[in-house]
Amino acid sequence: MKTKLYILLFLFGIFLLPQCSYAQVDFNKRPDDDLGDVDDKYQEFFFEALKQKGIENYQKSANALLQCIEINDEDPVLYFELGKNYKALKNFGAAEEALKEAVSKSPENEWFLDELYDVYIQQDDMNKALKTVRQLVKFHPDYKQDLASLYIRLEKYRDALKLLDEMDEQLGYSEDRDYLRNQVYNITGNDDDRIENLEDRVKTNPEDESNYLRLIFRYSETGETKKAFNAAKRLQSINPESQLVHLALYKFYLDDNDTANAIASMKIVLTSLIIKPEAKAKVLNDFVKFVGENPEYESDLIEVTALVSEDKSIKTLLELAEYYLKSNDKEKALGYYLEALAQEPNEFRIIRDVLLLELDLDKNAEAAARSNEALEIFPAQPILYLINGVANNKMNQPKKAIESLEIGLDYIVENPKMQSDFYEQLSNAYKQNNNMRQSETFAKKAKAVLKDQ
């Protein structure tokens, strides 16, 4: 987070010129001696430098500034501008030298230090960057976060945490600083300090749900389930209306075989208006798995899924479909597969499962039409030709079946079982078409393919 506080040469020099040329020279005065010629040259080179920088011709700008320095090297602004030109040219060594000269002439100038700091960052010279940002902190507290980042990069973890603690105390908590803090904890593996920090936050600000949720997550992550459960109960006692706490509670209730409370918590999560859909999807997935193992609670699942139709993810829809498929409720399973297909219309696996269920449920017209559409997207998938052939055979349309099956045969690669299925369907189609000789030929082929295995 690098704060650029200086303003780029307000209208090409109005900001900077009072520090250099105008204080010494009246440019409107006609020169009447050699000193006037020198002043004119200085002015000419300086404005040439600004002009060339404005059109991004940084080398020419630098050359003009060097001409100014030959005439009068007292003004630090010349070195500042020279350093910026060299930085733009990626000549970081020359940029550093120029900017250090500017800083030496004006040690308290924040913009000079900031530009030098940026040069060190671009060179990945963290030690010099650290030294410079420590000076910058005196001018603006925003640089403290840069300082904390540098401490982490230089493996000065205690210094980083100490500084982050100070900033949290002065400014309150922030996501950016929490990210840095967690970087330190992740690198050092110091979960005790991480949890201690979160416990302190809970004590300091017990009304903030996010602190409790972070604490619950960290306890769970380190395997301290009881402490995580207790933290969730503490949040619930302080804020009985909290919906977010149930994102944790339902899991603990399930682990404790407290089914009634687990289901109640899941229902609160899944009907909440403030919990994000992705979080609900995870809970719904767990609910589906739970009911799969405990089918007596299916009515609760049906009730909830009816309430959260807009929040169901692809994963949830597929798990619901598989659940009802295992329960032999193929109509419901197909309904969920179709919902998933509406979200991902080009997902081959879902298309295949929908088609197979449509065949199983004798929805042959739908299967024939859908397989034709799918073949436009996946023209080399033999299973689609087979499904299309089966659907047309079942609708007594043998010519369409034969056409599809004969094309599909060309796409089968080392799959004797599928090849046998194709031959059986071709035998069936030719039989419907009263071509008994071809029907018998393909029936024999179907048996022969499997016999060779």
C-alpha cells in the first residue's frame, strides 16, 4: 500500500519553480550581462526537461536537468526530477544516487523520501526500503502498514506484530492488517498467539460477531472442537438472534448427535437473508448427506429445499439428485438434474445423466430431442448416439434409430460392452423395419463381441 502524496509538477512547474528558479531570477528581465545569459540557459534547460518529461522522453529530460545542475546544483528539486526520470528508464542505480542527493539537500522532504522508497521497492532492496520507510512514518501513519509488510518480508515477525498491535489499538481493526497478521501466524505456525489475539478481541468488543466466528474457525482448525463449541455458545448467549452462529452450531450438534438442534440450526442458515449463498450451499450439502444416512428426516429436507431453491448450487442439486436416485425416486432425481442442467447447459456429465433417466422413465421423445441437441455440441460422443437410437427404437422409429446408431459406431474406441449395445439396438431397429436378415446379423455380432472378451 504505497501512498503517493506528492503532486506532479502542478501545471509543469508552478509548484516546483518557486523552490528553484523564480527565487533567484526574474525571467521577464532582459539580460544585460553574462549572468543574465546563464539564467536564461538555466531557464531554457529546465523547461526543456519538463517538456521532454511530459512527452515521456525521459532520457532527454534527464540530459536537460544535468545541464541545469552544471549551471547551479543547489536546488534539490533538480535531483528529485532527475531521479524520477532515471526510475522511468529503469536505471535504478542512477535513480537512487540522484534521489539520495535530493534527500541530503532536503532531509525533511517527504516526497523525496517516498520516491527513494519506491526505487528500493522496485529493486527489491528491502533493507534500504526499511530504513527509508522508517523515516517516512514520521510524516504519515499510512506508512506504518508498509513498515509492517517490510518487517514480514525481512522475517522480523515480532516487530511486525508489535506494530500491528499498535495500529489496531490506535485505529481499530482492519482486514488489510488482519491479512498481514495472519501471514505472520501462518509462517510461524504460532496458533496460540493467533487465538490469544482473537480472545482479546472478543473481550474488548463482545458485540462483534465476526470476532467470535474467527475464533470458532481457528479453534476448529486446530482441532479444539470443545473450545470452538463453547465460543459458539458464548456468541449465542450474547446475541440470541445471531444467524451467523448457526453456521458453526449445526456442525457441533451433528457431531454430538443432537439431531433436533442440528436440523433447527440448518434451517436457520438455509432460510437466512444475510448468509451468503455459497455458505448455504455447504450447509445444504451436509443436510443432504445427513438425510442420506438418516432417511427418517427426509420431510425436513423436503421442507428446506422448497424454501431455498434460489440458493442451490450445482453441487447441491447433483447431491439431491443422487440422494433421490438412491431412494429410487427417479422423478425427483430427474427434476434436480434438470435444474442443474439449466445452470450448466453444456456440462456433458449432467446431460448424460438426464438422458439416461429420461430413457428409464420412458420420456423417449424428450430423450430423442435432447440427445439430438447434445450431438450438436458433442458430435463425437458415442453414448449420445446410443441413447438417441434407444429412444427412437422405443418410439417405433427404426429408420431414425438406424441412422443414429450407424454413425455412432464409428466413434466407439475399445469399448466392447458399448459396441454390443449398439449391435443389439441395430438388431432391434432392423427387426422393427422387417429386415430380419440384418436383425439376425447384428444380434450375432452383439454376442460375438462380448464372447471375444
